[in-house]
Amino acid sequence: MEANGFECSLGASETVDHVITPIPYWTDVQDMKHVPVSARIIVEAEYNKEDNSRPTSKLSVATIELMAGAPLGKTGIFSPYVDIGYANRTIAVNQAYGQINDLLGPTGHGLLNVRFGQFDIALPFLSHSQRVIRQRYFAQSALGVVGARAQTITPPGVPVADEALEFYNTAVELNGQLLGEIISHRYMIGMFQPQQLTEVSRLENPGFYATYAATFFDNYQIGAIYKRDTVNNPFPGHPNSNRALDKWGVAGEAKMGPFVVTAGYFRAASLDQRDLQNVMVEGFYIPNKTWVLGARWDHLKQESAPSGSRTTAMIRYHISSSVYIQGEWRVTDSFNAGQPNPVQFEQDSLQGRVFVNAGF
């Protein structure tokens, strides 16, 4: 799990990366001669069956990631983080940023920090980086509200647009937290400049975002996110048209014994003048540090266009704390994202995937 510029893991997050942990205190940090480095390799076996087509399968190295980050200095005043990944035959810098800590308040309390670079913009407990089920949320891939944006055009060899490469946002952000015995608060507000989405459609002017999340009794969380994109998208008859896209969402999460349940509602204006609405519910059962069972229902509703949904079930077996085998089975009900992006059309389909994740 990522928190304030470096990797950390506490409690249930050893098994599920979905649970937020508070920003740690810096008072015990000392100068280090070496920055901690970790790596992850994911091998994937996949089976796909779409209507009116033959089944397909593949076996490949899905992802290779190299991650490094830690608070530096005796007081941890600066936290760098970098994540370099290999996916779809492409090497890219996923996240690379630095954070200056404790601009206000006592050292280690994190009341006000400034972060700059390329990173994931999302809710602390619901983001691209923390998902347990590897399938992207519709709030990420279709609406662009939570997490890195999916590439609009599908690269060669990738059968589904939603599995395409991702574009992380380059941003400058103020963030912080206020810890309490009963309620803790966390906020982020910033300006971002995303990379180009396609050759003709790009997020031209800087966008703005703000998030707020509250944690109650360490086990219950609620949050809200708002983003505003300015898109240059040349529609017929309007070759130089710009359009501001307002996007927002609310979500909550509850941890009750071995169960973790998350739900969210997200809404966004789209490029083809159709508002998109998304409802997502997912839950996990974690009886011990060895097994994880989970499911997600993700529904996308569109104005004047067919809606669709994905239902996914998963099971994970931990060989060790950082090595596990995970299986997923997904059912997609067909939908069409509409023009001018026909590549996002998806038919009724079944998909089975098995991952072997090894971290070291």
C-alpha cells in the first residue's frame, strides 16, 4: 500500500492492498545509505470467450515492476517514490514523484505536505494502485474519475480496450491529515496536466481536483472526489472546440471482522455529450493471511445509449506474504460507449484469468 510517498503495510493490507493506513510519523527515521528497492513480477494465463467468436487464450508476463521510495533525512522531510513498469511490451514510468513533508505543524504529523510529479489521483481507499481485483473500475477506465486514465486506443495484441496502457497524471498537490481518537481526516487538492489521450483528443489545459476522506474508529471510511478536465476534442463542424468535463464521486468502505465492503457512485460528463453514471460494489472475505475471496459488481449507465455491467469473482492463495496465486472470472454484459470512441464497444463475454504474483 502506498502512503505519503513510500510503500508500507499494516494489518489486513498484508493480504489486501485495499485498506488505508495513516500517514506514518517521521521522528524515528534516520539518514539511510541506501533507498529500499522492491520488485514485482506477474505471470498471467487468460481465457476469453466473446459472443459469435472462437475462444482465445494466452500465457504471458503481464507486468514487471521496479519500485523504490522512502522518507529521507533524520526527520523524513522529503519522500521520493518511483515505479517503473513493463507491460504490453512497453517500458514506462508509472509513478515518479517527490513530497516535502510537514510544512505546518509538528514534525511527523503531516498536517500540510506538498507533492509534485506523476502519480495516481484517487480516494485514499479506492484507487488504481490499491485494487485487489485486477480488472479496472469503470470509474477509472470509462469515467476517468478514480486513478490513472486508460489509453483510449487499444495497442496491438490487446483484445479489450479496458486492458490498455495507462496514463498517469502529472500534478502539483497539497495534502495532509488530521488524526483524532475517533475521526481522522485526510485531504488532497491539486492541479494536474495529463498526457495526450489520442492524436486528436487531448486534455489541453490543466485540470483541477480535490478529495476528502474521513476514517471512523479505524474501520469505517467515507470520501468524495471532484475533478475538472478541459478537453480539446474536434467534433464535426467544431474543429477547435474545447469542453470542460466535470466529474465527481462518493464512496465508502467498512471493515467488519474478516469482511471488507466498498461501494461508490460516480458521475462524469463525456466527450460525446452523454453523461455517464457508475455504481460499484465490491466485497472481500479474509479469514486469515492465506486466503482471500472477493467479488465486484460494476455498472455503467449512459444517456441515450445501452448500459452495461461487469461481474467479477476472485480467489487468492498466499504462498507467502508477497507471493500469491490469484484467479478471476468475469462476465461482461454488452455495452457501447458511443461515438467518437467505437473501440470501447464490448460484447457479451466471459473471461477467466490466473495470476502468479511474486514480490521481492
